[in-house]
Amino acid sequence: MTTNTASAPRFVISWVLRKFVGVFVAYVSVASLTRAISGGSTIGMVFYALLVAVGVYLFVNM
């Protein structure tokens, strides 16, 4: 009888790392978005708003 108990911690670690990447991308994007808003850069606001959406998508779907 074989069990896959050794792969469970590896799966959990990779899942946590993927969630961390999503949160990190969203956090950095929000910080950059606030700087773009205060600086008045329209292109920067659009770009960083898209990055926020990507970060949230990565967090939810990965």
C-alpha cells in the first residue's frame, strides 16, 4: 500500500507561494496606482489598474 503523504506538504507550500505571488502583485500595483493617481499620469493609472486586476485574478484562481 502506498500513500502520497510526502507530496502533500509540497503541494501546500506551492499553493501558499502562488497565493503570496498574487497578493504581492496586487499590493505593489495598488501602491503604484496611488502614486500614478497623485502624479496625474493617466497611462500609469490604467496600467497599474490592470496590474491590480491581474494580481486579484492570480490570487483567486491560482
